[in-house]
Amino acid sequence: MPTNPFLKAGQAVLRWLFMLFVAYPMVLLGLGLRVRHRERLPATGPAIVVANHNSHLDFMVLLALFPFLSVPRVRPAAAADYFCRFKWFEWLARNFVGIIPIERGGARKGEADPLEECYRALEAGQILFLFPEGTRGQPEHLAELKPGVWHLAQRFPEVPIVPVYLHGLGRALPRGRTIPVPFQVKVAVGRPVPLLPDKAAFLASLRSTFEHLRGKTALPDAEKEEAWFGEEEDLNEPAKDVSC
């Protein structure tokens, strides 16, 4: 992020323009969107939002969940090998979308920490989007979670980690496609997940949370209305048995 106040203001305007003319029309007009527990999203930073990753539409939907004026302080982490292939493309992604490029594969000997820009974003009080799978997977399939979010949280243990599950975007714009198709998209926001000292235990807990949230977005038709408009429940815990 630029430190010059005029450059920061200019970048904020570019991000608002992106929302007005690209993200909002794509998400709100091109897709059917239903959100459960939007109020659990962080109102201010620093915060980390972690989500599953099936489509390039994922970050647009996440951005659209936040208030318009707060968008410049929301930063999606993205693969450097994709978004930084060309200088002009990197410039557009950084200034209109606000991405933080991350080198996939972790730190290499003698090279800078690939999460360094994420550290600076959290230190500046921003909200960071992370996709722990590291790449777009198959529709509605959760791939192996990478440990980047755990390493980041170890450095910022007081920063909340809010899980979000996105259902349907892998069909609206799957990997390898360039033109999205209308599709009913559901979003379930969970409560912040606790940071565990053991990396494997934390990733297993996060995966379990994603799996549970996925279950809430993919219920049979007969149960959908009750699940989306029924009683409040903890979306991070297994559902209680309500059978007779």
C-alpha cells in the first residue's frame, strides 16, 4: 500500500470504481447470493478472513460482503505467479483489487519471507483474505490446507481468524473457464477459530470448520429454508441432533 496520502486516496478511488463497475454487477446481478451470518465478518482490522477457493469469483464475493467505504482496507492475498505474470496485470490487480501477491511454495533460502506484505497489512490494521488451499480446486471439493495462515497467526496471535465457506462459485466460474454462468451462491460465515500451538492440529481444526460450514450450504432442498432462516446456531460446531 502506498504511504503518500494522495496515492492512497487515488488507490481507494480505483478500488471503489472496481466495486461499482465490476464486482457488484458481477456478484449482485450475475449471481444469486445468499449469506448467512454476515454480521460475523470483522467490522475493522486487523483481521484475517479464510475461505475455500474454487473460482476467481471468490474474492469478488468476499469483497462484496463488506461495506463499500471499507473496501480499500480489505486486502485479498493472491498467487504471485498468476497475478504478477505481466507488469500491467500486476498493476491492475494491486490498484483496482488491492491484492497482496504471495509466492506459492513458501520461503526459499536467502529470499524474503513471502508473507512480509501480509505482515505489513495486518500491522496497518487491514483485513486480509487468505485462501488456505493455495490454489483453485475442483467445485465443492476442499483440497489440502497449506500452513501459511498458521504461520501468519503465530506472529499475530490476537488477530481474529474468521472462516467463510463459499458454495457454488466453482460452478459459476470453474477453473479453466473465462465466462461465468448464473448460479445460486451461498456463503456461510463462522465464528473466529482458535489459534492452536500445534500446526497440524490447527489445520485439522480449520478443515473441520470448513467441512461443517460446507454442510450448512449444501443441505437437501427440504431443509434449506430452515437452515438459512431458522434458529441461530454455532456454525463452527457439529449440528445438534434434533430428531425425535
